[in-house]
Amino acid sequence: MDLLSLQEDIIHFLREDLGTGDVTSQAIFSPGAIGLATFRAKGQFVCAGMAIAAEVFKNRIAGLSYTAAEDGRLIQPGEEVFSCQGPVLELLQAERVALNLVQRLCGIATLTHFFVKEIEGFPARVTDTRKTTPGLRVLEKYAVRVGGGHNHRFNLADGIMIKDNHIAACGSITEAVDRVRQQAPHTLKIEVETEDLDQVKECLVAQVDIIMLDNMSADEMREAVKLINGQALVEASGGVNLQNIREIAATGVDIISIGALTHSAPASDISMELSI
Amino acid sequence: MDLLSLQEDIIHFLREDLGTGDVTSQAIFSPGAIGLATFRAKGQFVCAGMAIAAEVFKNRIAGLSYTAAEDGRLIQPGEEVFSCQGPVLELLQAERVALNLVQRLCGIATLTHFFVKEIEGFPARVTDTRKTTPGLRVLEKYAVRVGGGHNHRFNLADGIMIKDNHIAACGSITEAVDRVRQQAPHTLKIEVETEDLDQVKECLVAQVDIIMLDNMSADEMREAVKLINGQALVEASGGVNLQNIREIAATGVDIISIGALTHSAPASDISMELSI
Amino acid sequence: MDLLSLQEDIIHFLREDLGTGDVTSQAIFSPGAIGLATFRAKGQFVCAGMAIAAEVFKNRIAGLSYTAAEDGRLIQPGEEVFSCQGPVLELLQAERVALNLVQRLCGIATLTHFFVKEIEGFPARVTDTRKTTPGLRVLEKYAVRVGGGHNHRFNLADGIMIKDNHIAACGSITEAVDRVRQQAPHTLKIEVETEDLDQVKECLVAQVDIIMLDNMSADEMREAVKLINGQALVEASGGVNLQNIREIAATGVDIISIGALTHSAPASDISMELSI
Amino acid sequence: MDLLSLQEDIIHFLREDLGTGDVTSQAIFSPGAIGLATFRAKGQFVCAGMAIAAEVFKNRIAGLSYTAAEDGRLIQPGEEVFSCQGPVLELLQAERVALNLVQRLCGIATLTHFFVKEIEGFPARVTDTRKTTPGLRVLEKYAVRVGGGHNHRFNLADGIMIKDNHIAACGSITEAVDRVRQQAPHTLKIEVETEDLDQVKECLVAQVDIIMLDNMSADEMREAVKLINGQALVEASGGVNLQNIREIAATGVDIISIGALTHSAPASDISMELSI
Amino acid sequence: MDLLSLQEDIIHFLREDLGTGDVTSQAIFSPGAIGLATFRAKGQFVCAGMAIAAEVFKNRIAGLSYTAAEDGRLIQPGEEVFSCQGPVLELLQAERVALNLVQRLCGIATLTHFFVKEIEGFPARVTDTRKTTPGLRVLEKYAVRVGGGHNHRFNLADGIMIKDNHIAACGSITEAVDRVRQQAPHTLKIEVETEDLDQVKECLVAQVDIIMLDNMSADEMREAVKLINGQALVEASGGVNLQNIREIAATGVDIISIGALTHSAPASDISMELSI
Amino acid sequence: MDLLSLQEDIIHFLREDLGTGDVTSQAIFSPGAIGLATFRAKGQFVCAGMAIAAEVFKNRIAGLSYTAAEDGRLIQPGEEVFSCQGPVLELLQAERVALNLVQRLCGIATLTHFFVKEIEGFPARVTDTRKTTPGLRVLEKYAVRVGGGHNHRFNLADGIMIKDNHIAACGSITEAVDRVRQQAPHTLKIEVETEDLDQVKECLVAQVDIIMLDNMSADEMREAVKLINGQALVEASGGVNLQNIREIAATGVDIISIGALTHSAPASDISMELSI
């Protein structure tokens, strides 16, 4: 995971939470007071992003050393997942930002993990979407990978996705694919969103690289997969949940993309204990 | 709601989603193509933040005019909640950021609304916490207000909260309150987190302004409220959910703070339609 | 004092003073030349902010070690208040910014000190206002504390202050207080600016937390203090100077706020000596 | 005056003063309420920077129209120096930043004006120094010009100033001037700080462009001016005040530089009235 | 071309060129003086980026109207390529930045145009590389498109490129492709850099999407194209110049990538005339 | 060379090249893999800016140690000019930005070197102009110095340059010089751009410090130099190339300014080798 922008983001987050200063702690703790902070699980979850928590604390505490549970491990309630030592004033100023971040990341990894587990035995990949929290996309997509999922495109520049509006504006899938093939970098695959089997067929003729089946029934998907027959990657999208994902995977699609992984995962329950 | 930082945040969010450019749409749409974008509800929710969506589109389209459903209104599936007109290329570049923001804000307002509705008839306020998404605190706290809730402190500087660690470091609540009263601006109330009735009593002697009852049972809360008897505001905190909030409100507390409002509200389902 | 934003501010300040480079020194000193920089008092003042000077030098010199006079100590002319060692080129590039900052902070602490000393024996607090230098508020309010003063609110979000315009818009103090109490976070005290005793009485009925007596005579203040009688904090404001502050303190007010502390304190006289 | 960076600085200043929002006014005023803000002089001063105040308000109010007293005019108590109209909420959010800026700029212009007036009849220029408020240099140097003064260099890059340390490191003024002449852009004049007449003589031999007489007595200055005899510009510096500046000007120096113009000018007294 | 970051970059560029202000023009022109600025060609070139020049002037002049030669048109010496009207002070402050940008962009478009013209009749695409000027990549890649070229990947995230080091670390192309296919988003094609025909063959077995022939002779390339036979895109890279590009295109490769397009294109000669 | 802004610029450049992450290398290298990166010359050039390359790598690798060829040394093909060790993932992420920078800087130093060598024996200085790459001015002007050239003004604030438009607006050179002398800081020399000998004469009367001969023939320049006769510095400008510079230097001018040094220097050929 790239940390280049992370430093700046963390400063931004800390400033949001700190305002003009921690009036309570500054009145009580001396700058010299040292403490040990421990993050403890209060529920079950897949561990993700403790290195991010560490980055938050590092912003406040030069030369921080810490221990952290490994990304991807299934954590049980009561387990310690992160700990570090430093000035109490700094630990308390980093606490909330660090927790807010890892609770979200663990939540996403955990939800992803459940989806992935649900389709064990099938070759299909679970992927995320662009339905991420504004400002946190790189982190959230990292959490998806930690949970066993894969990433779809990160932004509008690193993947071509021809949707209904594009098709309508061009008159046909064929024409849309042509225009894009003419202009876009040759390094990107071309994906087309389809609504029925006729569109799927047109995609095959146009030799698109990835065919998205949008909100199709399992039967339609099965049919589409048969038609496509390995000539393109097949992505199922729309309305996927823990109840229906196994049936979808069984249709033979290659990719199942799920917005809920990042927009609706409940936060994992983690709290910080401080011993001074 | 203050929009001063919002402009910068929106640029940051758009850049995250746009990368080096929308390779698909740029190959297909001419800069002159004009479209009408409509956000349509695909589920029920409390409307919140369509003005924020408008700000996102305004960033791309100077002089934008738009219509938007009123904040706080309960929206039914199929309703149109926002629409605006402009160059298709710009509408598509703003789409995902605008949707990601309002789906989250509506989700928070909706969850808050359910909590508030649950305690109808009781004077208690539902409030948020600092357990917000890093980078989105001001917006999320706005959504809480839209949903009928109130805001707790925005950051470590605009509210004094004496917690267990502060008390331990000082030896007593009395000493902690003294130190803070000596140093902190006189404009802030002093809140103390208590775990049992003895601590509540000590708070009363120390004349604190707000007493938080942390993870107490309903019975303990009732007892505490009786003890406090109007000498301080009483805040219930910890483990509040839609099942137990009415019982908590019935204890007579003034404030019920709930982290889940902002850290675990599922996104509302909204999609953008584009007619060209 | 929080240093989170300080790093960025210091870069901004250094860039302002450095432009595209120190053309004089770069032509004369080799990068390897090492020097010892000493800040020496050329007048009497209360020491404040030498740690800020250190931060400026640290920006240019990794691993800087320094000695500094303690904040709050009364310095005599000729005393050394700060010294550090490092590459001459870096010392000279940090010199002016560091001096400009500490001369201002010492000036503020010194002026505050004189006001505080003037009311020795009275319980009243000397506080600052929002009349600070744009961009330097957190630092200047720190200097006020060093000088023995206290801080009023840091910004429009961490204190409620109902002024004449608010009252006029609502029709009455009572209505203004009601609206604010309904909407603002419960963690903030409510302060009302009053111009006469009738307004003071209305404040008492409305149970406001802090009553500001704006530009009242000492007699009026004494009267107001009697009326309020401990039911609210009392703040004197407007036209306070070293000549009248003792009389004001004698009226029994709790807080005396003074804009001049930050907007008109003359700089303390400090110069840097460099030995190579 | 260049406004390129000003927009960013103003956002920074407004954010400092606004925090997460004006909790008082937001609870009281509706977004639609319109008001008229007027800045009124409460003392005598030289007007400077009302256009800066306008920029602050413009940041909040698109298409602002305003009236402003002309820069450089001597203002009498009670005069209106600035007025503009707009939403009350925005006027109140810009008020303090706008006032804090113009009170300082008027203060500087006023003090400069007094120094300049003191030496009427002499050709000498009053100039500022680099002893400005960090972050406000361009604005403060503008105020100096408004007050009738001139600017010295803006930063370490746009003026060459050889000081005692530079001379010591080179062994002689001659050698220092040589090194600088060899390396620095040919567009900059070379100024040397001198402590006695011997150094002045060495400067003349080295053909420096500007000779600074540092902390010399009036007699020494007179002697130096005679020696220099038009071969270089002569700058007096150090310990200049309103009492001794006329005597200094009478020595025949070309430039008199005064740090106090920017580091110790008391703020002018201006307040904002709001009619709704 | 996306202009989202451009506004910020232009401010940065203007600040670099303006410093603390245009001392010459400010002393001479009144703020009210209006002028007409015209960019005139002093040599032959392909026009590119006049809209960028316009953005620079817009930064200084609200509501600017301008005329500009069309991107891609071959300009003859003496032709006018851009003109706009506005305050002289602002025109002069934008002049150098605007010229520096368009001279570079026209230079790149012109060089690209010559390469593209050289291979007329062949289907091969001329593409750029990541050897662009730091900070100007999006603009420079735009100029390549204007000149008739195509873009290779914009950054390390929107294209997969397996190079010698990657292969060495994995032991084989096959293993490297496997690892990447396992982890990278499915939306990206996989490109492998090859040095000889054995590697080309291994690529075909591994079913890579794009095979780069690095620094191969024309004969080797011809051989490789025959081997690949449409199973992957073929890219020629390394040592391409105007002398050998036609021979390279004749080998049947699909893509010819050229670093010199962006790192060594001489600036086109354009100057600004100002009539007042 | 000042590195204050460089840190920020490097982050900006790295982000441009990295996007959301190096998808290829992240799939292949483990974070622990260590490598040795070496920059090797593939052509002849003057070494410039390896310390800048080091800064790029330092951004990714804390505590980096490196070796680098000395600035100004003439490098032969095959020579190693820079090497450092660190995690392979970080080396690969810094590679392209570091190379893009030093290839440009070496290119500029090399071209400058050729110009300077061409006029060996004459006292004239070769200087750059403001025709630099937007965003890279300080670095490019450093490379000019490394190549043996000198710097002209860095921006519009650190040099006065009266051009044809200024003269036209004032009616005469005399009036233009007067206005500027009246207003601009006394630390800057006054330079005037002249087109013929009459203007040169007017400059002498007006006692300007530097006279620029714009696009004059060698004969005119010789005449002008004779006229000026040491009363001002003389700068030749316009149409200077490697063919005519010696003739220009022979006219006796003091300064020869050349835009091509920075706007048209071809990149030096350097590549990075990585051993793992």
C-alpha cells in the first residue's frame, strides 16, 4: 500500500480531531508522562491496517516502536491487536483518529472475508467498486485485499468502463468500443456494461476484454457465461449480497463486484486502553 | 454548515476519483454535449446533504442551477432527490463523488432519525461522538442534525471531557476538575466520565457541568439521575442501540450519545440517471 | 501548545523570508561552516516561546540541540535566552523568522504579565480575545498563558457569545439564549454581552453561564456583580488598560478580557549573535 | 500589491477564526438574512488596506460590492472607512479577520506617517526592514508605502546585505564584496553594514552600492556622509525613534530603516457596526 | 484534458515567476491601464495548448475573453496564435508563465507531428513514455495527442509493465506474469519488456497482452512480429529517432514509444506583443 | 541551492508518477527486498543535480546513504554518476522522477558549459533568463551555475527591467527610470532594454545601472559598448547561439543572456541499473 499521500492525510485527520488543542489532557498530564497504549478487540473481526494506526502514532511520536497483529488474521474478542508506548499527551491525541481508521478498515476486511468465504470453491474473484468513502479510497481498497478480495479500477483513469450512456451517445457498443480503442492508452482493457444477451453478443463481436453483466438474474448470467465462453472476462454486478453470492459464483462468472464492501461495512469494535 | 474547507475537500475527492482523467468518457463525449443528471432514491431514507452534491457539481460546472429535496424529508423509493444540468463530461466526473457523499450522509441522517423516533416523548437528546469518518466530521455531524440528533463536541478543543486516565493521573475527580478549571478557557463546560455512583457523587461535589454515565445499566442510570437531580446535565454513553434506547431515555438522562450513528450507518441507496 | 500546524506554518514563514535563496551568505559561507547562534536580550521582558525558535531552527538543522530560557521567567538585558549550533548557512536562514516570532511572543507575555501583576490580590483572570494576528492565534494565546493570563475562546466554534446583533435579531436575550440552547452542542457555556443592568437581569432569568459587561463603568460593574451574585461568571470587557484594570478587578468581576494583549504589544528587543 | 497568495492566506485566516463553525450565529440567523456592515474609526489613523478587508468579505460573499476610504487618507474618529452588504452570517464570519488585518495595517501606516512627517524637508527615505510579522510581510510592507515610507528588501534573495559575520568569514570587506560580486545575480546592488569610518572607507574602495551605518552616532553619520560624498547610497540603521529621526535625517543619509514600523506599531481602533 | 489540478499548478507557476511583485510594472502602470496581448509565432510549429495560456491569464483576469488558434494546426512564422485583453499589469504578470508553457507544449506537439508524419501509411502508433517533465505530465501527454501521437501509461498505477528486474526476481516471465495476474486489478493489460526472441516466445505462452521489444534491431523486430502474429500488441522501444522510425514501423509493430517527445523537444518560438 | 520547497515539490512529482501505487512491483517484490541502484551515463554530459536525485530517494528511504559524482564534472559514457541502496520497491518508485530531474539538469548544465567554453578568454558572463520550465526555476538556474553560467533575475521582484512597453507608457526612458527609482526598493539595480544607440544614450543620461542591447548586430553592440564605456553594465540579448556567441563576447559586453539554456536543452542520457 502506498503511504505517500498518507502522511498528509493523517495530518489532516489529526487536525480535524485536535482542533486548537486537547484542553483536557493538557491541563492534566505533564509532557514527560509516558504511557502504554493497547488496542483491544471487543468483537470478532479480520485484522486490517494496524500499520496505518502506527503511522498515526508516528506522526506524533518520533521513533515509535509498536507491535501489531498481522493483517488478515481473524481476531477474537479480547485479543490485543496493537500496542505502542510514548508520551501520554501524544497517545491521547492520536487515539481517536487511529481507532476511527482501523475500526473502518477492519470492518471492510471482515465483510469482504465473509463474502469471499461464501464462495469458497469457486474461481470467481470478489472485487470492490468506486463506491468508497471520499478521501479513503486507497486505504479501503487495501482493506478489501486484506479480506481476500481484489480491486476493481481505482479511478476513472485506470480502467475503461463503457456504460449505457456511452453506448447511447455512440449509437452502438461497436462504435463506442471503436472510439475508445482509437483514443485511450493501449495499456487498459476495455470493459462494457451489458443489460441483456444481445449486448453481450455485440461485445463479443467488438472483442471487448471484460463484459459486465449488470443486474442480471442467475439464469441470464449462466447463459451469458456460456455465450462468452472464455473470450472475455465476465463480471457480475448489482444487488449482490451474502445470500445470493454463492448462486452468482456458481454461474461461472470471473468477477463479482460489490459496492457494500466499502459503503456499508459496519465498524469493528476496538478500544484503546492506556496504562501509565 | 460551514463550507469553507469543503471546496478544498471536494477538489481532493474529485482528484481521487478522476486520476489523470476519465479515459472512457473523453473518448466518447464532445465537450459541448449537455445532459440532465437526476439522483433517484432506490430505497427509503431521510434526505441529507443534497447541497453538498450541488457543491461537487458546481466545482465542475460554473453557474450550476439545480433542484434538490429538502434536508430532513423522508424520501420514498423512486423519488427524485436532486437534479442538475450541464456538460455530460463534467456530470460524469462529479457523479461518483457526489453520490458517495450523499449516500453516506443520508445513511447517517436515516439512522439518527430512527434513534430519535424511538425515544419520542422523552426530553433526551440523541448526540453523535468523535467516532466519525476521518476527513468527514463536519459533514457527518451535519447529517446527525438533519436526522434530528444533536452534536457532541467537534474536537478535543471545544469540549472538556475528563476520562478514567485523567482521573487516575490526578488521583481523584476533584483534583482533575480543579486542574482543568484552573487552565482551560472559562467558555467550556466540564464533563466527567463516571463508572459508578460514587464517582457521580464526587462529580456533584466538584460541581461539574456534565456527568457522563459510561456503560451503566438502566437501573444505575436511574439512580444517578435521581442523585444528580438537575445539578448537572446527564449523558448516557456506551452500548446504545435501537433496542435499548427507549429504556435509557426513560431513566431521565438528558443526552444519549451513540457512536454507531456515524461509524456504522449503512449507505442509502441512490443512483444517478443521465438523459442527454 | 499544539505543534501540529506549526511545522507547516514555519515552512511558510521561512519561505517568505528566504525567497529563492540567501544570495549573500551562499556566496560567502561553505555548506560545511559551523557556528553557534545566541539570542541575547537587549531589554527586559518575560521569556516566551524559545521552543518555537527551536522549531524554526530544527526545520533547517536535523537533530538540533539547543538551550533555552524557561517560559515565564523575567529576563534582564544582556541575558542569553536561546542558543544552538549548526551550519552557518542554516542558522542565518532561520535567524529572522525565529527572532520575529519570539520577539512578538515575548512582547505579548510581557504585556500580559504587567496586567496580571497590576491586579495581584484579586481573583479575576486576565484573558485575551480574538483580536490576534491572523495566522498566529495559537502561538499568541500561548504567550498570554505564559504571561500569567488565561485564554478566552479560540474561535467561533468553541464558545458561544450572544452579542447585540444576535439579541436584536431575536427580539430578546431570552429568545436568543433559547435558540442557541436548542441548537448548539451542550458542551459549550453560553455567554451574553450586556450593555446595562436590565440586560444583566434578563440574563439571570435566562440562566446564562457567563455575563459580559461591555464598556460599563466601574460603578455599573460593581452593581452588576452584586446582582449576579455568583449565578454566572462575570466578564469585564472594553477599554481596559494598565491604569484602570485594578479598579475593574476591584469590582469583583471574574474575567477581564483585553484585546491589546495581542494586537498592540510592542516587540521585545532580542538579537542574534553568531560565533563561527 | 500582489493578491496572488492573499486568497490562500485569507482562507487560512478565516479557518483559524471560524473553527468548525460559528455556533452562535448559526443558531440565530437564517441564511437569507441580509445586513450592512460598516467599519467605523474609533481613533485617528492613516487609512490602509480596506481593499484587503474587501478581499476577506469577498471570500464569503460572491459578487460583493463595497465602499472604502482611500489608502493614505488621515481618518478622524467617527468616520466610516469601509462598508459592504451581504448575508449576516457571512458578514459575521469575516468580521474579525477583516478587522484584525486592517487594524494592523492602519497601525503601521500611521506610525510610518509620523516618522515620515518628522523628517519633512529632508530628502531621506524612511524604509522598513525584515522585522515583519511572519506570514504578513507583503501586506505590512504595503502599509509602509501607504504611510509614505519605502520598502527595503523583501527577502534574502532580492537584496545583498553583507554583515559583520560575512566580513569576518572573509577576512575583509573587500574579499566579501568580491565573492558576492562573483556569484550573485548582477541585477542586485551590494549593500555592506559598517560599524565605523574605516569600514566605510573600505566600502568606497570596494565600490559597494549601498553603505549601511549601523548604530552610529549622528556625528559619525555626518562624517560618513561627507566621506562617501555620493559614491554610494547611505543607509542609517539602529535605534531610530520619533525623537531622534530628524537629527539623523539632518546628517544627509539617504535611507533611514526602522524595524519598529512593523514590529511595534499599535493597532488602530476600528469597530464593525452591523445593521440588519 | 483535465483541468482540475491545473488551477493550483498555475498559481504555483505564477508565484514562482512573480515573487513578491512586479516591481517594474507596478511603478509604471496604473491598475486601470488596459492592453491587448498577442502571441505571435516566430517560427513554424504545431499549435498546442493555447487554452492553457488562457487559463493562466484567467487566473489574473476574471471573465477573460480571448481568441486562440486551434490545437493541431500547423502554424507559420508571423501568425497570431492567441490574443486577449485586460489590465496591463495582469497581462504582464501572466506573460512569462503562459509563454513558457505553450512554447513547451507546441514544441512537443511539433516533434510528435514529425515522428507521426514520418510513418504515414503504417498502422503503428507513436506513443510517449513516463520521461516527462516532473509536474507537467498531464499537459505534456496532451501535447503528444495534439501532435498526432498516443499516450502510454500515465503512471505506475494505470499500466502493468514487467521489466528485467521483475523477471529476474521471479526467475521467469511466466512466474512474474502469474504473480501480477493474481494481484493486480483485472482492468489492466499486462505488458512485458523483452530483450530477445526467447523471451518473446515465453510471453506468448504466458498469454501477455502487450510485448515490448526493447532495443531490438529492425530484423529482430520483424522476426518478433511474425512470431507474435496478432496474439499480443507489439511495442518497439529504445533508440527511436526521426531517421530510423520508418524502418521500425515497417517491421509491423503496433506501437513505437519515444522518450524524446517529452524530454528533448526544443521550445517553439513565440513572443507576446502588447498594445496599450 | 535552497531545498525548502524541494521537499514538497518532490512529493508532488512522486505522486504524479506513482498514481495509486506501482501495481507491477507490488505484486512481485516483497517489502523486505533490498537492492542497489546505479545511475549510469549513456552519453557525455556535465554532471548536475545528483544531490537532487538523492533527495528524491530520501523521500522514500529514511536514512539513505549514497555516492554521487560531483556537480560540474564532465562525465564520459559508461561512468557511474549516482548510486544508493534501499528497498527495491522504494528504489523503483523513485527511479523515474529522479532520472527525469537529473537528465534535465545535466542537459542544462551541459548546454551552458558549451556556451561558456565558446567564449573562453572573454570576461563576459553567460546568464539564463526567466524562460525556464514552470515549477523548476530554482533547479534549472542552479544547473546553469553548475555549467559555468550565472543567473539573471529569478522573478519579477528581484530585478528591475524596463522594457519597450514601460517606456512607451511613460513617454521616455528618463520618465520610466524616474518613476521606478521613486518607487522600487533601493536595493535593486535598474536595467533598461534598448533597441538602438539613441536609447543607449538616453540610458546613460538617466544613469541606469544595466543597459540591455536587444537583438542588436555585433557592430551596434561594439558601438554601444564604446559609448557606455563602463558607466553601466552591458547585457546582450536575443538570438544568441553557439555559432555567434564568440563574436558577441568580442564586442565587450558584460553579460550574454540566453533563453535556450533552459527552454531547449536536450536531456542527457542516463539510465538506472538495479542489482538485487
